[in-house]
Amino acid sequence: MDGKSEVKREVKREVKRRVRLERNFDGHLIPTPVKGIEPPEVYLDEAEEKAIAMRKIAVQVRQKLGELEGRAGGGAKGGKRKMKGVRNFEGDLIVNHAIGRGAPGRKRAKQGRSRGTRERLVETARGMFWEHGYNATTMRDIARAANTNLGNVHYHFKRKDELLLVVLEKYKEMLRPALLDPVWQKVTDPIEKIFGLLAVYREAIVATNFGYGCPLGRLAMEIDPGMREAHAGIAANFEGWSAAVQECLEAARSRLPKALDMRRLSRFVLTVMEGGVMQSRSYRSVEPFDQCVGVLRDYFKRLMDEGSAQGMVYRGTLRT
């Protein structure tokens, strides 16, 4: 047996160790990366998937052989290492650089594409969980909506609950720039900031013809209680929303009763929002939301009247 054939067999065995075929949750056969190799970009039926996986092995064999030839040709004329052309999965001719000479910018471009794919999957999942619900949305649905293959989804997220946790983190990141800042920039009075925030939800109810539902409220009701990590993520989002309201209440503390528990009141405001949105969706009317917010405004008026009376008594005490 000649040396080249032996090298070829050895390289092929090495590449096979790096790519294996596994069945996913839907029973389909997909190429699964072992050492960080992304699966093929096309998701087809089982026979075609096998062919794609084998072509991938063949391409990497040729690449490895090219690297070995490049190493062997290191002392060639001019001292340049040999480079070999091979075809990628789409059939395009690419240059296989010798060992230690990666193509300029290729690694950065691949990392950028991978980050872009991951972000697209998160945004797609966020919208589908909101519109269709977590339980009704499959990983295949997300792959189809994101215009990618199921193997790519599983490359970035092994399970749907793992993707859900990233979606919940995304909501936390979006709270201030997407929801709070647009209101805070228009309104200066801290109490009116709270009602300005509630007005955003009213606009969403009307704009969607009463189809709007708080995405976090929907997840909280739908997700199994046993998914504790997911519920902790939802609670963290609720806490962030309440904390923003509490900041407004603290800014208006001089106008409110001294013994008022700001944290408890901020959670009550959250309850008014969630309950009003939920009822308006079911009644197909904005009236339940307006009624809830109306009672909340009346309560704030009473609190400010009490706070003002306490202030007058305090000032009268100082004068005497």
C-alpha cells in the first residue's frame, strides 16, 4: 500500500470522527458537529442529508490532503507553500490554504455569520412565542420562519427551552431602550411617566384590534410550572418593569404618604397593566383597560391628597 493511500484513509477516518449523523427530536437525520463544525446549509430529506454529509467528509479529505501537499511543498521554488482549490457545499471553487495560513478574514466572517444567524433565530423565536405561544411553536417552525435549516437551529440551541431562556434575556435588554426611554423622554413628571407607560399598552390594544397580549404574561400563564429556570427569567422581567415604576414613585416621594411601600405599589401597577390587557383581549374592547387605569389614577389622587395633608401638618408643626 502506497503512502498517499494510507494518508488518505487516515484523513478520512479523522474527518468522520468530526462529523456524525444523529436523529433530532423530530426523528430526522441531521449532520451534527463534533468539534465546532457547522452542519450543512441545506436541510433535505434523509437520503439527501446522508449525501450532503458524505460530500462534506469528501471536501474535508481533499482539504486535508491539500494541506499535507502544501506542507510537503514548503521548500518549493520561492519558498511559498502550495495552495489547492476545492469546492464547497454550494459547488463554488474555494482556495484551500496550507497549514498555518488561514484565508484572510475568513474566520471573522464566519463568526459574524454565526452571530447573525443566532440573533435571527432569537428574534424569530421571540415573535413566534408571542404570536403562537411557546408550546405551539416547534424548532422546525422557527427554522422555517428564520429561513434556515433545522440543523442550524440545533447548532446554536440544543433544546427549545434553552432558546426560551435567551429570548427572556432579550426582553430584559429591550425594556429600557424599546419601552421606557421613549416615554421618559416625552414626560417629565414622575407620576405621569407611569401613566404614560400604561398609555403605550392602550395604544397597542387599539392598534391590534384587541389582539395584543403582553408576551411575558402569556409565557407566564402557558409555561409548565416545572420549568423553574424559565419562570425565574419571566419573574426577572416583571421585576425590571416594576423597578422602573418604583424609580418614578421614589422620585415623587415628597408628594406621597411617608409610610407608603413603593415596591408593593409598583407591583400593583404591574398587576393593573397585566389584568387590563388580558381583559381587553378577551372582551375585545379597550373599556376594561381604561376602567383599571381609571381606578389606579383615582387611587394615586387619594395618595397625593394624603401626602399633601401630611406635608401641611408637618409644616404647621414647624411653625408652632
